[in-house]
Amino acid sequence: MNSSPLQAPRTKVKVTAIPGDGIGPEVMRATQTVLAAAGAQVEWEDALAGAEAFRRGIAAGATRETLDSIARNGVALKGPLETPVGFGDKSANVTLRKTFEMYGNIRPVRELPGIRTPFSGRGIDFVVVRENVEDVYAGIEHMQTPGVAQCLKIITEVGCERIVRLAAAVAEAEGRKKVTVATKANIMKLTEGMLKRAAEQVMPEFPHLQHEHMIVDNCAHQMVIRPEQFDVAVMTNMNGDILSDLAAGLVGGLGVAPSANLGDEAAMFEAVHGSAPQIAGKGVANPTALLLSSLMMLRHIGDFATARRIEHALYVTLEEGKDLTGDIARDGEGAPTAAYVDRIIANLDRESTLVPEREYRPIGMKRWPQITWYRAASTRELVGVDVFVESERDPRAISITLQAAAEHSAFDLTMISSRGAQVWPDIGGHTFLVDHFRARFMFKKAPNGNGVAEITDLLQRIGRQHNWMHLEKLQRFDGADAYSKA
């Protein structure tokens, strides 16, 4: 879909328009009005997702017609959608991202003229690149006991490579010089560590880009104390979700925060803010976030000139401070959305001299083949199993029953932990106990074959005295332990 920066689309590009909920329809209309006035080569195809879809009983939060529209067009502009919190169906936002494997979330963070924040004048201008479909957002959760919940953090090697390569491509497209990889690899050495290792393997292919690793909590700290040090920051899904919102707060908040979701087959551009039902229908909503998102969309379809024209009109409007909506008006007395839109349109042929110019080029995304990715190991050994059991007993009593279960089996009981802390053998200290224990059994000698018979025998033995609900194989790949220690 990307074309030369000098070559605008010759014919109109069909774009799926999802107005969304609350103020969504208002900011969508405002954005479409500005784009039409600027001559953007876009033809809109309206679609439905969010609260109305849920009310119709559509668990995915998006109608079949909406999914078909995005599949046909490959490009969507989306307003805010309501998301069930703590119950019910999955987020429609997550559904759309995962359905079309839009694995990269791009969140520009740039100081805007006329919007005063405690960080004004610092020249903040960086991009958060967030992995968008893996991590705990895979949505794989289980109640292990009535009082203990589990969420699986799924991180893949190819997913990490994809997002690192995208971060490098974004840096190149925007003429940036540094990529910061922020992880919690000091604690989650296998999952978060995978992103760190992927970056160490990929980034040497881009010698013109500086590359650094930063622990993600320190990254949050550094974004507040010295945000100007960042250029492109790349993170796993949940970390990126949190820190991209923090970053938006540096430059005026979610009301002015745009984003793009990119994949091989589709791209969706959306405002980051919520649906703000308290002001819906009052004609006072701020469309800046969705308008900025639409500029990312225009660059994606190759219309760089129109994107630049609208961007400068917006900057001039913000600089002058006239007819701004209430959330960004300097005097606190905001103008209606329509007046703000009219002012931007009136400024379409003016250019800002306060905002440093950035030359955008197409993002050179690698296209990933549609195959089942498989990572082979030269050697693999099955060395044991972790069995998770439910019990109200104390660790010593549990150890006696589990040791008895392991007697005459292929395993020895070596450790019991509770919430990640070893509670048997006793190593001192104090652990608050709940009815969820991990029992580690190691093979006495290497099993013949895949060990299924031995594991099944062990589970039958454990099941005579305990309710077990989950197990994990303990393996070694290429001679290295592929599991964490207590």
C-alpha cells in the first residue's frame, strides 16, 4: 500500500471507517471533514464495532460485515470503542488486532505547539513501538483454584523478531537514530528476555542505528526525568500499553495521542483515548487524536503531501490558540468541535515555523510468510515435570504425601513452591500460603521415549490424594535449561 513520498494515490483509496462509541462518531465526522477539505484521496466505507455489536450479541465486538470490509480494503480508521472491564466478552480492539494479525502498534509522542504541559519546551519527539498480539493479551486465563487465577504470558521468538524489525523500519522511515529495547528481562528471563535476545541478534543488521537495552521500569523513570533521550522505544505488549500512555501524558494526554496498528494484510489507525460518554452528543469533543491518526493513515497509503498540509494546518491552529476545544483551550473556555474543524480548514495553506520539520518515508516492513513457524533444537531432553496441586495443608504435610506418591515411580520430588517462592525444603523466611502449590518432580534417570507413560503414572498417583489442575514439562534445549528456578 505504501508508495513513494512524491507519489500520491492516483485514484481514491477505500478505507473502512469505524466511528465507534461515545464521542467516536463526532470525532470521525470531524476528521473526515478536514480530510475532504484537504483533498485526501479517500473513499469511506462505514462499518460497525464496539458497544452496538456487543448489544447485538456479537461476542467478538465486530460484525462480520466489518471484518469483511477490513479484509477487502486493508486499511481502517477507527474511533474509540467501549470495552467490558473485568467481565464479559473480549475487547473489540484486541479482536480486530488479532483477527488481522496487526502485530505492531505505533504510538508517536511529539510536543505539540500551544499545548502546555510540565514538559513543554523539552523538544519531546519519539515513537513507542509496541508488540500488539502476544504477551498476556493472548487472553489465556484459567482459575486454578476458586481463589487463584493464572494468565499465560505468551512470547514467541518470531514475534520478538517481527517487532524489533518493525521498530528499526520506523526509525529508518522517520530518519531517527536510536532504538531503545525496554524489557523486564531481569525478572522474566525467558519471556521478556526473548525480546532482549532478539534485538541483540537483529539490530547489528542496522549499523547506522544506535541500539540500547533498558529495564522497563527504568525506562518509565527515564521517560519522565529525561524524555528527550528517546527516539524509538520498543516493548512487549503490556509494557508498551502502559508506557505509551505514560508517554502520551508528557505531551498533552490521550486526547492528542494518535496510533497505528500494522500487519502484513491490514492496517488500522485509531485514536488512543476512550469513548468519553459523558460528553457524547454535546458537540465539544476534541478530534485531534483521530485527525493525527488519519495523517499516519495518509502516509501509509502514500499521500504524504496531503498529510503534511493537514499537519501544518493543525499546528498553526494550535499555535494561534483560537477556536480550540475545551480540553486544550488556554483560557478554559473551549469552542465547539465544528469551530475547531473550521479553523483547521481555514489554515490549510499555512505552515508552522515552530515545529521542526520531519521528512517521512514509507515504512519498509518485512513481509512474513504465512507458515507455521518452527524453531528446531539440536538436542532436547525431558528432565522432569512441575505439577500444580490444590491443597489447604501446610507444605510439610504436602511433601509427605507427594513423596509417597513418587515412591516407586520414575520421579523424585525435589521442591514445592507457593506463588513462586520455595516452601519445601524449608529455607527459612515467611511465605504467605494459599491453596495453590507447584511440585517439582525430576526424573531419576532419562526416560525412554517421550515420558508420557511415566508422567501419566505419576499423575494417577498424585490424584489419589490431591486435586491437580496443571502441569508443565521441564525440558533442556541444546543443553540449556528451558525452565525457571524457584
